[in-house]
Amino acid sequence: FKQKTAYEIGVRLVGSEMCIRDRCYALVMYVACPVVHWVFDSDKPDGLEGKYFHTAPLGTSVFEFLDNGRFKYRTVLAGQEISDEGEWDSSGNDIKTESDDGKPPININGKIQGTDITIKGDISSQFISALLIIAPRLPEGLVINIEGELVSKPYVDLTIAIMKKFGVVVKTEEKYKKYNISHQIYKPTTFSIPSDFSNLALLLAANVLLGDNLIMEISLGDMPQGDEAIVDILEKLGVNVTLEDEFITTKSPELLKGGKFDLSDTPDLLPAIAILALKSEKPIEIVNVKHARYKETDRIAIISRELKKIGLLIDEKDDGLILKKSEELYPAELNSENDHRLFMAFTIVGMFIGNCTVSDPDAVDVSYPEFISDLVNSGAKIN
């Protein structure tokens, strides 16, 4: 399979091979799925950096996750918690981080042993996705119990849908609460990756703010994406979104309506929705997205801090933001803190206001390397 903005991911697991060609990648699977995702640093071919998917050791003795990029700021604390909960046999399994807050580097000594596990669901669905992926390769499978309210639910649905494409069935005992995965073998398959609505949301926000002149070609595919909710949110704000023959366009009012939006299942939409306050007649309130504080950055705090610089009136809450357009907006130097989604959002803000600078343009390499060139090719003036 391939994707325009694919991560250059290598997989180190017996029975799996990865071929990297340009920015597309193909995975040949013989007996197992990718459990540990690795990124090869092109400047240091002998170096490996563990990124993005949270750790889930399978049948390994000792390994260390290193991350020299932004992902070193993401919490992996739940990885420590799960090793001691439920009926998980943690004998010989020692998980340590060098920091006090559960972030990389991570040292893991031991391997998974057990058939039942309980894990909290209120920090990140990626912990659950990692466990789902490795579960079929455990000798006796795995029962996953989710404690509390699960955030980012659509990403668990997406994980299960992709596993099904590789021939693995996940039995849902209670949706978003309990999953039972028996020992199974992943089978080779071919499928197309649809357009990423997390990135598309930012392009749609840009279109709304900057004149509705973009026509975007997308591929919908047949996999669930929670961030498709951006379409419903835009329509509630008063934007007419049209999808015809895989081309998506917007037609926006002079001022948006504002409103209250629950992003508990779609935290990656936070930057895109927040910047729409620049053109909103009434406040935009974003709620139930406290887990956005545990992304590459504390996105709630940084959006609040940086957008105040341009004159937006912002009330930062523990689990979200209330953003209100002020009478006057100002150019500013915006610090994305090397967060790819914040860099894209702040760049769009700069295009709307003019004469802004945004830090860390290389941050987009992790998800949308062509972001700047696509905007420039569409007429944007970005130096």
C-alpha cells in the first residue's frame, strides 16, 4: 500500500519485511504483523528511532526506544501501568523511562506473558491499538479490558478494521470496554490508504478562512475515520461543503456562526477548529479534549498562548478552549513548538493575518511533507 505523506517506517519483527521507496512503502507479511514501528534516520543509517505507535513488546528480550524528534514528548506512562494490572504476568518484564513523566527514552527488558489486561482509556487510544495489534500473535491471545471512558474511539475502530483486512478477527465483548482476540495469523493483503482527514481538516479550514478557492481531490476509501467529523462541524458553522466525484469544495459565509464542539473522539481536529475563530461572529467553544494535552505538545496550552499573540480572546479550560474574535488582529511570531499540526495551523493563521512568522517548518515532515509546497503551488506567498 502507499500514501502520499507516508511515514518512512521500517518494521523489525520476525516474519515481516519493509521496503522503503521514496515516500511510499510496502509491507510484506508472512506470519506476523508489525508490532514495533521503527523509523530509519536517513542521516544516520545505522541508527533507529522508535516513533508514533506506543510500545508493545512481543517475544523480545531487551530493547530501547530512542526518539530525537517531537515524539519524545509523548507520554508512554500507560505502558508502565499495564505491566502490573489485571492478570498480566509481568515477571521479568521491566519497563523504565529516564524521565519522571513516562516519556522516551524507554528501556524494556522482558516480553509479554499473559492473557488478560486492564488499561485506562482516558489518555490515548494508541495504547489500545498497540495491544490489539500484538494480541493475535500471543500464544493464547489476549483479552483487553478498558477502564473508564475511552477517548479517540474511531481510532480503535480503524485499528480493528485494518486488522480485519489482514485476516484477523477481533471479538467485541463490549464496545470500547472489552475486546477478545484469539491467537491468529496475519495474512498478506493489498489495500489503498484513503486521504487523511486529519490533514484535510486543516486544508478545509484554510479554504474557509482564505476565500474558498481551493478544490481538493480526495480518496474516501472504506475505512472509518473519526476526523471526517470536520465536514459536520463546518456545516454547523455555516459552511456549505460539497463532495462530488472525489473533489471537495467549500462555500463559506462572511462570518461563521460559532458554536460548542465536543472533540473527545477527534482531538486532532483541535488546531483546525480553533483557528476558525478568526472568522467567527460568535465564540467557538471546544470541550472534552483534555487528552490533546498529551500529544506531541500540550496543544491546548500552546494554542491558547500563541493565538493570544495575534489578538484572539481565549479562555483556556482544563479540557478545552473558548475562542472569540477580537476587533483587531495583529501579526506575530508564532512558536509551533515543533508540532506538525500546530505548524500547519499557525501557517494558515499567518496567511490570514499576514506578516507572521512560524517556527519549525520541518515539523510537517512527520505527516504532510508537501504542506508548504502544496500551498505555494496553490498561490500562497510563503517564504
